[in-house]
Amino acid sequence: MKRTVSYLVALFLGLFVGWLGQQFWIGYTSIDSSAAITQSLSRQYQRLNDLKNQSLRFSQSEVAPVISERLSSKFILAIEQKNLDLAFEQFSQLEDPGLDEVLLVAALLFEQDRYELLFSFLYEYRYGLDVKSEQQLLSEIYRYVEQLDVRLGKEENYEKLVQIYRQLSAYQADHTFYYLRLSYWLLQSGDTYEASQSLLGAINDIGFVKEITQLQHAIDLYEKIGPQIEIPLKLEGDHYIVGIELEGGIHLDLMIDTGATKTVVKKALLVDVPGIMDDTKKLIMNTANGRAKGLGTRLSNVNMAKLNLDYLDVVLMELPKFKHDGLLGMNFLTQFDFDIDQENLLLRLNPKKITLNASP
């Protein structure tokens, strides 16, 4: 009987010791997560108290994400104080930082002109996101790209822009837009060879055939004429007149009209020119006086000061009461970024910058 009792006592003690050891083992292995949970709760309560006592305001012109309850008061304070080093340090200590926290750091990086670090930070965070969050992040990246492009473009800081677009095309090699913009800014900096090489990164994207063609044409013009094309103008009343030369010594004075979608020439001036009427297409044009009939045709070898065009699409119309020989419309002007220098009477044509699609 005593032996049985001893066995029972020993068994009980063994079970108790095993249970006790298990508790210490579990407690030891999970101590980090328990402390983290406690610390997280502490941070949340602290942040709630902080938010009661102070107002965190962000400019509407900048990113203003909804601040997650996961944020620590030290992280918030670092953002408020615009202390980038401290913000990075506190960000690294956040548990499972979300997109809101990332965008707060990004806004601070952009504000402090840390562009290379901004994009490396955002693209590094891209990996591992769900599809919706990734799309949101890419939209924010593209927004920063556009803001930066405008800022540095106005400063004519082409070297910096080239450097950044090289970085971006390395981070997102499937984004054709980066290669196009890189080519554009290389062209602006005068490096036509590298501009052409950058186009090779976009050459197989059928969605950008028009833009690629425009840039290659701009590169060719740059090599022939220089960085900017200046075409002399005449001022008649409130209108600017540009002269063009056609084959056979035909001279036309066209009024620049940014409201006209097509370039229009008086039919009577060209109807007897050999070949002009051989390949025409009937068109109906909307004019200030209503709808009117016209004939679409293509003029070859058109010279406009130093600029030589292989062709210019025009519409031939009856314009009996119009003073000038026709209108120079947007089908020509939109091939360039153009500007009318009213003081010096010059039409300035620059390579056209490719615009960014707002959607990733």
C-alpha cells in the first residue's frame, strides 16, 4: 500500500514538474511576442493620449494618409519634427508597418529632396504587398515622379533627371514610360546617342508606338538643327503668321490657330499644282461659321525656316473671305512642345515630353 502511494506521489510530482517546466519553456519562447504585444498596446494608448493633446496636420497638397493606430508616439513625433533619421529608426521598430506609415516617410523624404532614397525605399516596400496595396503604392510613386519631373525640369537640372530615371527604369524595367522619359531628358541634355539607346527599352511596346516615333523624330531633328527650333513670325493685328515653302517655289502665309485641329489651306492656291489633287479625301469640317466641306491631302517636302518636314497633312477648303493663305493647326503644333515668343516674334519648338498615364 505504501509502495502504491509512493508511486502515485512520484507520478504526481513528475506531472507537476513537467507542467511547470512546460510553462517556463512556453513563457521563454514567447516572451518576445508577449512583450511586443504589451509594448504595442502601450504605444496605442500613448498615441491616443498624444492625439488628444496635439493636432497632427498634413498639407492637402501632400500625402495625407489615415494614420494607423499601429504608429508609436516617437514615430509620430519624428514625422512632426521632420527628423528623417529618427523617423527611419522608429519605422524600423514598428510591428508590421503598413502603407500609411510608408507614405508618411515618403512625404518627408520628398520634402527634404532625398529623391534617390525616396524611390529605393518605396520600391523596396513594393515586394510582398497584395495587389490592391501595390497598385496604390505605384500610383503614389508615379505621383512623386510627376512632381519631381516638373520641379527639376523647371530648374533645367537634366543631369539629376537622367540619374533618377535610370534608377527608376532599373527598379521597374517593365514600365515603358520610364525609358521614354529617360530618352527625353537625355535629349534635353544634348546626348542624342544615349537618348536613342534608351528608346530601345521601349521599342517593343506597341502601346507607345506614337510616342516612340515622336521621340525618334525629335532626336533626328536635334542632330540636324539643334536643341530648339526657332521659326520667325509676322504679327498682323492680333494674329501670328508663319511662312512655309512648298515644292515648286510656292510660298504660303498661314495664321497660327491653336483652336484649329487641322491645318487648312485655301483650295484655290493649290488646285492647279501637279499631283495635289490626285489623292484627296472628302471631309466635313466644323468651323466658326458651321459645318463646311473640305478635301484632305498631304503636302510633301514642306520647309518652315530651318525645319524641313517630309510631309504635312492639310485640308483644302474654300476660304474666299479669309485674309491669309490658311491656318496652321494643332495637327502640326502638337508634334512639339511649342511656345510663341511674342516679344521676339518667334515660334519655338521643342521635343515633346511624353505624359504619364495616371494608372499603374
